[in-house]
Amino acid sequence: MSLHGRALEQEIWSLETRDIRSYATDRHATVDDQPFGGGPGMVMRPDIVDLALSETRNQVDDQRPIIYLTPRGCPLDQARVRDLADGPGVILLCGRFEGVDQRVLDSWQAEDVSIGDYVLSGGEPAALVLLDAAVRLLPGVLGAAESLSEESFESGLLEYPQFTRPASWTDRQGNERLVPDVLTSGHHGRVAQWRNEQAKQITRERRPDLWQRFAKQDEEGQE
């Protein structure tokens, strides 16, 4: 069983799902209609979504945020994930078709969140991503709190490369690949320095946007 599954059994976190069609009022269980102004696709109706959110809100006694998973939303980052993990919980609204009527989103002050610059056929996979990221931060889920502090994005950098046994490994092309000497030196200071340098190099090469942000914050911190 996964860590998240064990944590669910231990009631560290919980999940309740709702079928939006159960709130439909006609015999065809209609939850969408054609968009005003024309165009392809269908839009989820505000009255149906409002019923679902109203019942959900009435069953919780806190003001947990309502998040609508949509590619037009603000990018989900580690800071927002940590805020959610530290909070009372979250209500996730998964869109379908061309999306949800804007009026109900405005009425409930829903927060638009995106997990990436691509389009899915529904918000459910995005909801799973958000849940996975947040649940693993809850106390008691992973066990080793110190492991979280060295992961990608926690320090503003991508994580350094990882290695394990055997120290010498021959790949399929017959090339011997060795673990960097510094990692087997037993010198914790040198290991920490190497990892920090590697994290910076990888971030510079792969995520210039993150590197610019990190470099700016680092510069401001030294002033």
C-alpha cells in the first residue's frame, strides 16, 4: 500500500467525492448547456454547480478554500501546496467540457489553479496531482521531515542528483559509471557543498525562470 493509502487508513487525511450529475434536476441528468455567444463545446451550468458547492460547504464547519482546476489558473507551486497542507482542507471543483459558468465561480470566490500549460479532458487528474502534493506534506505521512526540506522547490532550487549502490555500475553500452567521489568521502561539509552546487547548476540549465527568482532573492538576502 502507498504512503498516502496508509495515511488515509490512519485518518491523517480524508477524501469525499461527489458526482456532479447527482445534482441535476431533469431526468437526463443534464449538467451543461451551450455557451452564450456561440462556439464549440458545452459549459457546466451555474445552478448545478452551485447546488454541489452549497451542499459541500454546509457539511464542513470551516472556510476551506474552493479551488477550480483549470489551465487558465495560476500555476500550482510548492508554496501554495504547503499553504494548503497547513490549512483546514480544500474543496476541489473539477471542470469538464469547455469549463464552468463564470458567475458561479465569482459567486463562490473560487481560486483558479493550473497544474501546467496543457489541456486535460477534465479536472480530475489535476485534482489528484494537487492532493498527492499536499497530503505528502502532512505530519506522519512520509515520516522523515528532513527529507522534505531537500526536495525540489523547497529551497527555490531543483533537487541535486541522487546516487546509491553499487558505487561502480556498468551500463548497457559497457560504460563504467561511478558515483562522484565526494559522496563516498564521508565529509559532510563537502557533500553539502557539492549538492548545493549541483542544485544551482541544474536549476540554471533547466529552469531559468526559477534560477532568476532564486538569484534575486539570494541577492536581496545579502543586502
